[in-house]
Amino acid sequence: MTDETNKALTKSQIIKISLNHKERNMLIQINSDVLYTINEVDNLSEGYRSRLGFDYDVQISYMDVIEHLDREMLVINILYLLKKYHNSLAKEIDEECISLIDDSQISITVKNRILYEKMIQNKTGQKISQVFKSLYQYGIHLTLDFKEQTSHMDLSKELEKIVRETSLSNIPVQKKATSKKKKNEEEVLLGKKINDTPIDINDINEVEGLEYCIKGEILNTMVKEIKKDLHLFQMDLTDYTNSITVKSFIRGEDKIGKLKSLVIGDVVIVKGKNIYDSFSKENLIMAQSVNRYREKQIILDLNEEKRVELHVHSKMSALDGISDFDKIARRAKEWGHKAIALTDHGVLQGFPEAMNTAKKHGIKVIYGMEGYLCEDGIDIIKNPIDQDFNGEIVVFDLETTGLSPISDRIIEIGAVKLKNLEVIDTFNVLVNPNIDIPYKITQITGITNEDVKDAQEIKSCMEDFLNFVGDCEVLCAHNANFDYSFLRNNMDIPREFCVIDTLDLSRYLIKKRKSYKLNKLCKDLGIPLENHHRASDDALAAARLLIMLIEMLQSKGLGNIIEINTGIGEEKSITNTKTYHIIILVKNYVGLKNLYKLVSESHLNYFYKKPLLPRSVLNQYREGLILGTACQSGELFTAILSGAPDFELDKMVQQYDFLEIQPSSNNLNLVKNGILKDENDLVEINKRIIELGTKNNKLVCATGDVHFLDKKDSIVREILMTGQGYDDANDQPSIYFKTTTEMLTEFEYLNETVRNEVVIKNPNLIADMIEDIQPIPDGVYPPIIEGADISLREITIQNASRKYGNPLPEIVQQRLERELHSIISNGYAVMYVIAGKLVEKSLQDGYIVGSRGSVGSSFAATMSNITEVNP
């Protein structure tokens, strides 16, 4: 909704509201001096629906009859509804196609027969008339007039016009023609030259017999000979709105020869009828004409200075990245980028392909990984003090308007004070947040705007809370990081408190729980909790939980808060700690070896759902590596999001070599999920990271967190994520590979100097720090076992003699010698010896095994006890 519309809507007066629970709809009748368009009313309906939290349909109409609508209002509304009902098909209808016979008689000229038939079939005219009647109480009658289009859009001229009017680096730009044919001239492969304007494949109606013109990229082709001089040609096309199969039966070798020239990736225009194929059990296009679209579209990076991408996922990032690294690197080379990083999730499986890509395309590859960092030395108690468990402890809980300490507000504070492990005092206050409480929060907490309208504001409430705390030095909460962050962001804390988190403490003392939420723990442990998500009730339940946890600590011989961190150190486990993403880049060969060690450690010794990297292990193998803060799942971004104080952020930043900021479009899920208020909050976080980099003398680099090559590829990732059960899989972030200009545009809120530093200068500096590395050396490096050649020869001859007698028959001797010579001279004797030892060990352990394949099908393998199969 535009600002102008929003301002106009504030003048609306709701005259009457009618609810129909049976039909699940709400009718809002308004009276206003402003005449809204149907588009504005749709936005207003959605706004009311979202604000109220209803899953009912919200309809809006004027209380009074609108007696006159001028031509402009009629045309705007009709064009909007046509686009709403028919998507891309309606783009051919413009203002000139709409004629007013009188105030209520309107004629629409339709030049596309497919659109005309769909409008008749879907009764579009009646639907539009009904919308006008429902909203304005204004009657109109629409008639449709079909006129065959006599001339067609010159696609090349239109594209050239767009290129002239738009930034060249942000849209597809065509390669120069190398033939004498005109740009974009289609090559007729079947039938006639196609002049129709293609429609989106997704707009094809399932009704059989309708003729369509579509354009798409070939996914695969097949030619099958049915009988002499008759072939079936079949191809699958996609335009990234949908995909469809195209078939045609072809007579004549010359015709089928032209179609055979089509390859995967070619773009074709097809005209044909939609039919149901009883063989494949699906609708397809039976082609009458096929034209090759001669010019492929490419994207260019036209910025004079080029960026370097330091955060790239290939298809080796399991069920996340989807593109071949070779394609991404080739694109980077075409754009003139001097280097590109490879940072798959937790693995290095993409290194061989990356190495070959570097050689093939002549581009520097920065080898790395995005790891899963975890704390193995985390303290359960923050700022521990020397206090007996029987001393005063204030257990508190907050209810808020959302999850972000940065943008959300406190609406309730509840607390209890413990002494000698007994409740001695309680505190509860509602807070006026001076903003509307979201409907979802009201549903969760039961706190309404009416409840807080006369409550004190946060400053006064915080003073009362601090007075309640008094001289107590210990605060406690369940998920204390959340509650304590809100406290720090809403008041000037006079001192740093000792903070106990019952969530963390529960994870270490109460094992094997699926959930450590407060209500789940209370249910499992028999702790009363009547009104979950009310501050006073949650605080009391958390206090009772703390008492129970302290009793467990006392049973372990602990009696003082300061002893907790060291006293349960042996019981800490990486499975109970939060993980963060971290970018690890290889600087030199020392770093390459250390990265190999880190991956081995994470997969062999610290694998829990994912290959985890304890900080102590990372620090042990830190040499030769360059560390970056990664994405919204990184440690720094998470800390800023939770409202961590400056001194904590400064300390955290010291552990990294460069700080990452990413386009706001990458992180819009935080806004959609209510964690942040709007996109401006994302901008402020990026600015905060830049400030931290400047303050701590750390490079700040803009990275794209690339997961696929082009925008259109997001559909593949959507499929992957849908299969994993993600609810928001269809809402993919813009994590495609961006040009330098696109990246500069993403950070246009920064001044030019800073923008160029983070997008171009600093990533290039990182790339220059990194040596040219070949992760896999040339040559063959089999393992070494001293005497493997002699050992293999001895065991094979002994077994052969035992089986065939001594001396060996000539045919057996010759066969064995031929194989042994080939194996030993090529350095593979050690492989046979190892295989023999593995089979021997398996048989000793009771596992029946018989090797097959190239090793298992040789006579030498049989004679060395690798297999029982005798070739």
C-alpha cells in the first residue's frame, strides 16, 4: 500500500460491521470523502484482515450508492481486475482497448484469441460487473469484442528499448549477432514462422483443443523412429513459470534433421494445440510450428571495478545449494571477477570440481567452508559471584510485543524474590508500550490494548522493578538471554548482574528431553503453571524450577553459585549448545591442511545432526585460515539481534578476520516472522556491523550468500526445501549470484565511499591475501605399506600353488604373472594388500564379504583372498 493510499484510508469511517460466522466472512461498510480504486480496497481488506488476525474473508463496500465513476476510475479498475484474473495474458490489454459506450456500457477489445476464450469461459465480464456492484453499488455491463491481431510486437525493438532505459547490469543483455541475420530472428525448424506473442506456460488452460504460443528453454529432447519415414520428436520446455512437454510426429529426414539440431539450453518458440496424451497421462502441446530463438540472453557485469564473492554454496551444500560450482565460477570469469570462493556447508566435497574449474576457466578459486561453530567452554552462569544458594535471587519474566529487543516493547514484567530457596516477595506490572499489541501476541498472552492503555510507561516500570530487585545481585530467567537483552535495551542498568539461565542449566542437569521449554519442563517435573505466557505465572514457575535445579546441584556437592561453571564442566556437551555459522577461508597450504583437520574432527568426533566445530578445536587449527562472520545465523548477527552490549560485541569481533554484511533481501524472513519491525531494522544492523568493523580495525565485506546462479533457479531450491518440510519454502530470498552493480544497489543507503569499500575494495583485499592453492596435488599418491609388492606376490603364488599344484600350470602361471606385473608396476599392490586385510578382518568378525568390481574380478584378487569369485 502506497503512502498516499495509506493517508487517504485514514479518512475512512467504518459505518457498520457485519460478521457471518457460518460463511466465515466480514462485511465492512465505509463512508469516505475519498473514492478508492479496487486495488486500494483490496489492500485495505488485507490490512484489516492482517491486523485483526481473522482467517475470515474481509469485504468492504460503500454504505452509500456511488452515482458516477469517471472514465479514468473505470479504466484503472478494469485493467487491475483483468490483471488479477488473467495474469500475464492481460498485459496485451491497455487503456486504448477499453471503450465507454455510456456510463454503464463498456466494450473491451481483445486481440488475443486465447485470452478472449478464457474470458468467455471464466465469465470475466460478469465477475468484473459484480465487483463494481459489490463495492460501489454501481452497475456496469461489459461486452467483449474479439479482433485478430494484425501486427505483432517486435520483441527485439522492445528489448532494446528496455536496455536503453534501464541499468544494463541489472537486466539480461543480448550478445552481438555473429551471423548476417537480424538480431533475434527466429529460425524455422518446423512449420511456419511464428509471429504470435508467447504466453506464460503457467497460463495454459487444461481445456483440450485450444491453440497456444509459448517460448521456453529446452530441458531435454528425444527423437524416436516410429516406422520408416515417421519419427516422434519430443522435448520438455520451461519458462520458469512452469514446464510442459512438446511433441510432434515428423515425416521427412530433412525436417527431423533440423529438430535434431536442438540441444539442452536452446530457447525455442512453439505454436500448437493443448491435448491430453493418454500415453503419458498428462496434457502437452502438439506442435505445429517450432522456431529456434537465435539469441541467448546473458547478464553482464558492466561496472568498471569488479567485486569478489566470498560466500558461495554449490550443490555440495546438501539439500540447500543447487548450482554446479563450475557454472558459478564460469559466470564470475565472464564478468571479469578475479576470484570466487567456495564455502559449502560443513564439507569440502566440492574442492575437486573447483580445482578443475580454476584450471579450465583461469579464475582464482578461494577454497573454504561454512562451518557450524559451537561453544565447548560456555559458562552456564554469566558474571558468577561468590554467593550461597540460600542468598537472594530474583527470578523474572517479561512479556513483549515481539522477539526483537531492538524493535519490540515490553508489555508486562513479573518477578519473584527467593531467599533460603523460598519465595519471600513478588512483583507484577503491566507496561504501556505506546504501540498496538499485535493480535498474535494478544492470542498468546491474553494481554490486550485495553489492558495496557492506562498502565505506566516503561521508564517508570523499570524504576519500580529495580527498586524491587534492591541489593540483590543475582537475576534468573528461563532463556535469560532474551529477557536480559530486553532489560538492557530498556533501562540503564547500574551494574552487571550475575545471571542464571534455567534453560541452559536444565539442559545440563536434565538429560534426554525433546523440549526444554518452560511449560514442557513444568509438566514433566510436576511444577504448577496455570497461565503460561503471563509474566508473574512464568516467573513463579521458573523460580520453582530453579529451586529444583539447585537441589540437584547440592546433591552433586555444590553449594555456591560461583562453583556451577566449574562444577558441572565434565557434564557439558556440545549437543546442548547453540551453533552459529562461520566462514572459513584457506589462506595458504598450512591453512588447507588445518581445514582438512577441522573437517575430520567435526565429522568424526563432534557430529551431532551436523558436523560441529567447537571453538577450542577451531582455535587449535586457526593458523593459515581467514574467518568471517557469515550470515544471519552467524554469531555476530545473532548477538546484535539479541541486543548484546558493545563490550560483548567488541570481544566477539576480535575473533574474526572480516565481518560480513548481506543484502536486506537475504534476511526479509526476520521481518516476515516478526523478529524485526521492518527492512530499516536490517539496514541498521548492517550499519552497526560496519561501525564495529571500523572501531575494531576489521574489514567489512558485502557477501551474497549465493545458493543458486540466477533468480529463476530459486524454484529448484523451493522444491528442495518443501521436501524438508519448510513452511516458507515458497518464499525464497534473493540469494542468487549478483553483479557488482546489483550489489552496490543493495547497499545504496551507505555513502559512496563506504559502499565501494564493502562491495569492491575489501573483498578484493581478502582475495589478494590468499595464495593460489591447488588442494589436490598432481600425480597419484597411493598409501604406502613397506613390502606390499613382495607380500602380494608371495600370497598369490602360495594360494595358486595350493590350488593348482607346484609347479603351476603354464596357463595359470602366465595369467597370474600378467596381472601381477600390471598391478605392481602401476603402484596398486598396496590396494590389493589393504583390500585383503579388510576382507580378512570382516570374516574374523563374522561378516560375510566378497569383493566385486575391477578388483574382485581379477585372478590376482582371487589368489589374494579378496574374493571367492574365480574369473
